[in-house]
Amino acid sequence: MSGDPALDLAATVGYRRTEPVDLLKGPADLERWVNACDGLPAEVAADLASFDAAVTLREAVYRLALARTRGDPFDPADVEVVNTTANGPALALELVDGGMRITGGIRAALAHVARGGITVLAAAPTPSAVSQSAAAPAPSSPPADSSSSNATPPAAPIKECARPDCTRLYLDRSRGARRTWCGMSECGNRVKAAAYRARRRAAG
Ligand SMILES: [Zn+2]
């Protein structure tokens, strides 16, 4: 949903600044989350220690990603958590007829999530870099066909959902980075419906 497993993990807490809703209450919830996540093993067993490690990773990723949306410096303690977790065991990939089988324990799954988080956090531009590229004058030459262009697309910025109180972070891979909501069904449509009702009240 957020475009990255590490940000998806951070998004397992919603409404962080008002009334937090935590979807991971214990190891069983973590197991379900890992099993449902693309690129992670379909079956893992989590104990309390690995659950604590997952929550620690989640909160570190959240704070680092939030810092990136605001142009704030990274907290070294959070950087340490991500780097240490990423240094864990690797998942095993196996080619099978009709796809790929991904296996490994919960620590390998968390290490994989942390490594993905490193990739995203390292590449995400700061807000000032995003606004600069948005304000840059359009090229005078016609836009090159992206399939024949060698230019690498700019790294996707991390954004916070624009719905008040949602607080979810996501990777904006949309063209021109114009995405506003963490998800259209959950937040975009509700904000639009609320705005519509407000306009009707104002008109009537
Ligand atoms: Zn949202």
C-alpha cells in the first residue's frame, strides 16, 4: 500500500498523533503481517523477542521516514536500529515451476524489510529537493519517450497522507509526485466526501 515493506510496517500504526490504532498487538499479528507481505515468506513463526525487534524496527523506520518528509536530520539511534536489523540473515529464494518460493525465519524477514527501508530512506529526496524539481522550468524540447530515454526517474519522495490525523507515510511513485493520500479508498474518498458535504452545507 505504501509502496515499500518498511513503510508498510510503519503504517501498522494509524492515527499516531491522536488515537493510535496498532494492528500489531503480538507475535501472531506479526506472523500474519509477514505472511501477507509481498516478497516475504508465506510462513514464519514469531516469538516475543522477534515481535519486540519488529516493533523497534517499525518505530525507527517511522521516525526516520517522518524526518525525511520534513527535511529533519536522522536520529543516529534509529539509524543504528535499521542498520543492525538489516545485518541479519538472508531470505532464501528458490525457483519453482510457476514462480518463486521465499523461505526464512522471522529474523531474515525483518532483515529484508530493514534492507528495503535503507534503500528507500537513502534515496528519498528532502522536501526542498522535491519542490525544486517541481518548480523547475519544463524542458523546451518535447518530452522524450520514457521507453527510449536513458534518464533515470527521480527517486520517489516519502510523504505523509494529507488526511488530517491519518499520519500514514507512503512512497510517492506517481508521475510528478502528485499523490496526496495513503490510499484512495481509505482516505482520499473520505476527505472528498467530507469536502462535498461541507460545500453543500455552505450552499444550503
Ligand atoms: Zn491516509
